[in-house]
Amino acid sequence: MKPNAGQIDRVVRVIVGLILLSLIFILDGNVRWWGLIGLGPLLTGLAGRCPAYSLFGISTCRLPRKDS
């Protein structure tokens, strides 16, 4: 699978994912589990591939794209 997320996009996703995951330790009660939403941006940032980008044909990666 080719990456479709650029370097800046990936860094922003990892930072946002970590911030959202930190809500698990900051908030109280059942609302803290909403922090698990941070797994999505974190994993896509680390992998460099976003399923939503693939669905819409978007790529923020600087690599030349070859359509086959």
C-alpha cells in the first residue's frame, strides 16, 4: 500500500491522536473513554495511509503518483 499522507499531515495526526488519548487520564467518569477516538488519527499518522483519503482519491504525499 502506498502512503497517501504527507509529512506535515502525519505529524499533525500523531499530535492530535496523542492529545485525544491523553483525555483518558485527564477526564473523569465515562466521558473519558471518548479519548479512544485518538487511536484513529494516531494509527493513520504512524502508518502514513488514510482510508478516507483513498476513498476520495486525495493524497498529501509528495511522492509522484502513478495511476494504474
